[in-house]
Amino acid sequence: MSNNQRAGIRIPVEFPVEVRWKSRWGGSRHVEGKTGNISGNGLFMCIPIRPPCETPVTVRVFLPVTITRVPIELHCNGRVIRWSCPGESRGMGATIDEYEIRPTRTQAL
């Protein structure tokens, strides 16, 4: 995807993130990392494992209590659209198809 195809302004922020998806064999997978940037319709995450493109993912972004005053998370459903390019941190880009703000279930990563 070229820069011209991206919609929305990307905001560079580093928040703890957890990504979950199903493997090709149906097993549950998850990885922890941090956001690199977030926009209104997607996010880039610095994570050590990258699911294949088009894989549906569930993402939990833990928002800092110093900003939100209460422990909340951004909970997103989307899909992988790209992997990191040369010169970028190792990670992946994903769309945000649905999202909600909800109380954090567990302590931030």
C-alpha cells in the first residue's frame, strides 16, 4: 500500500499492545509488543511475530492511566494489511474494522 492509499493521519505513539489471531491450523496465537503509530482506520505495531497478510486479528491497545485517569483499552478487530518495510521497525500494519473503548481486563503489559 503506498502513502497515497493510506487514509487518515498517522499519529506516532508507543502504547503496549497485544495481538491475537488464529493460525492456519486453527490454533490460537498471540504476541505482545507496542504500537508504532495509530490512525482512524489502522495501526502499525512493532511485534516479533507477523501473521500472514489478510489474517483477521484482534488487538488490545493499553492506554496509559496517566492520560485516561482510569485503566482502559482500545479493543480492535481488523486484519493484517502489510509487514514492515526496509528501514521500519519490525512489525505489521493492520486495518481497524471495528473498535470500542472498554475497561482493561488485566494489567498493562
